[in-house]
Amino acid sequence: MRVIVKPSRKISGIVEVPGDKSISHRLAMLGAIATGQTIIRRFSTSSDCLSTVSCLRQLGIQIEFSGSDSLTILGQGLRGLKSVNQPLDAGNSGTTMRLLSGILGGQNFSTTLTGDNSLNKRPMNRIIEPLSQMGVLIQPNKNFTAPLKIEGGTLQPIDYLIPVASAQVKSSILLAGLYAQGMTQVQEIMSTRNHTEIALQQFGVKLEFSGKTIKILGGQQPQALEISVPRDISSAAFFVAATLLIPNSEILIEQVSLNPGRRTILDVLIKMGASIKILQQKESFGELIGDLRVYSSTLRGGSLTGSLIPKIIDEVPILAILATQTHKGITIRNAGELRVKESDRIQTLVQNLRIMGAKIEEYSDGMFIPGQQILKGGTVHSHGDHRISMAFAIAGLIALGPTYIKNGDCTDVSFPGFYGVLEKLCTR
């Protein structure tokens, strides 16, 4: 579906963004292998998280929705999943595929995990290697991509140094570690988001921490609980950006995740000159949350490289839009991971920004976007990538003339109703 975005003179109001997608995935999976009834409030109803729910239901787990975003899961314990005769479809969700692979590796049956055309092109060797070392038999497609045929069984613990900064790889190993006969140890080269570690502990699983090393003892049985999901800061980032860019704007976003591994986008923007106040900060079910009050601001720009990149990898598309309006522009390097997301996000950002009249320099691992540029309306393509679609929706608010986004409705992957929420905040 083609979406039309018209310029806006002002952004204002209270914004409710969905529950955090990353956390929702993890809680659903742990609820499935826990014992007893787990209730998850403010569960993300994004297409990605619904893919996780669908896979778990296929595996014999009873899951019911009540209201719009409350989920009840009747857990069947570590080894209570049931074999299926058809492939599990993870849709567009890399989180579903990579994390569920760790759990399936500990079952006593074989399963095939597949996804849509985009997901089946994304690299899976990064989980295949450690899981294989643990004793999981994984038969991938060519180039170590999905579909993945996974033969579960008795797993052995490993001491594994993750060669890339990836919370998904870490999580897959930790989940497999629940099924290993002994202590599994994961070492990170740089810290990544710790939602899995927090969730495991909320479900009663004990972990040991030493620097960037995490240990998990196999055989621990997760216990059911009732829990609420913080609101998704990656979704909030688009509304933050819109408010910063459009004069005389102000918004309030409530109960957003402020997890140290996720809030870096706020720290980056504040350092560049953004007026963002963090209010009502507190801990909720192991996760830090708070309210954000955001005001129109002039941003300086700067350089985003090195160890910073994994912490803002999901926000690079909206940062690229912001860059066009900064004083000095923004340089992004060491972000080659963007080329194997839902789309090649480097290429897609460059192509679409040029369509809107922006100057941009493309690198193999990033880009340089000069500041103080005037964007014009035009027809851009999301390439089925939800973050690209949302980023160019924000670009359309400050462009000269209407912006047309091909396949713009792919935002449902992470934020159902995104355009409706955005429209309510706009004054034209």
C-alpha cells in the first residue's frame, strides 16, 4: 500500500507507543517453557511478535489475548513443546528465528524454521556455529541462511566468545544453555542489550555475571509470572525526531524503556543539543522505565562510530533523517550490519534521501549526510522495511510537498497503527 505523508507545521500531544518488541519476544518464549500461567501486559502486537506467538502455538502452547495487548500463556515446562509436521514460519522476524532456535535445540524432536523472502536471506551462521558446538544438528540452506532444519537433543555446555556484537546470538546461546548439562558461558566483545538476562531472572533463572561474561547453569526450570512490558524506545525515537525537527513542537511519551542498552539514542540526541527531559524514572520488573518530554531543538550533528553503533543500530534510519537538518551533518561508520537487516538499510537510506533532494555520501559501512538541507517531496520505497517506512514518514513531515511511501504499511511489523498515531499529533 502506498502511504501519503504531508508536511506538518507542529507536533504536539501525549504519545502511546507499543510495548517493547524485543522484550515481548523474550517473555513469550520464556512463558512457553515456564511452568504455570504467565500473563504479559502491554505485549507488542507487531507482526514480528505475532510470528513468535504463532510459532509457539504450533508447538502446542496455549496462548490467549485479552483486550488489545494482554497475553496469557499456559507454559508447558522446558521439554513440554510438541513436534510439528510443517515448518514454523517466523515471518520477517529475525528475533523469532534466532532465539527460538536455541530453545528448539534442546527438544527431543526435529523442526524446520523458515520465514519470508527477506528473512530467508539474512545470515544465520552466527547462531549455527555456537549451537552446533553445543550439539544441535542444524541443516541450513545455502550460504547459511534459512530455512533451518533443527534436530534437537541432549546439549553440552560451551564457553563461547561471540565474534560480533549481537544480543540475538547471546540470547540464543543462553536459551540453549537452559537445556545443557552443565554451565554455559558466554563472553561478549562489547556489551549488548540485556533484555534476555533480565527476563530470565524475572522467571526465576539464576545467572552469574563477571564483566562481559555471563554464565547459566542448565536444567533450571523457569517459573510463570505476571509482568508488564515497557514501551518501545525504538518506536518512540520516530516521534522524538519529529518533535525535534518541527518548530514549536512538544510531546510527552509515557513509560518508555530506559534500559541502559537501549536509551543510547537519547544520550546521542541530548549530546547533539536535543531538549529531552526524562521524568518519573523507576524500575519495573527489572527494567528501567520513565517518561520523555521532548521539545523542538536545533541539533549540532557529529560522528557515530565504533562501539556506539550496536547500541543505536535500530535508530540509524531516523538518525539519517535528522542528520539532514543538523548544523554540521552526521557521519555514520562501522555500521555494515545495516546491510543485512530487513533491507540493505545503507543503500535504501541513500537512495531515498537522494530522491528527496538530499546530498549524501555512501560508504561500505555507513554514510555521511551533510546538514542544513532542504528535503522535497517525492516517491520513496520502503523495500518492505518497517524502520525505513517510519523514518521517511518523519522526513515527509518536513519536506516541501507530499511524500509517497511505497509499501508504507510494512510499519505493522513493529508498530501497528503508526500512521494513525502520527496523524493525531500533527497540525497542518
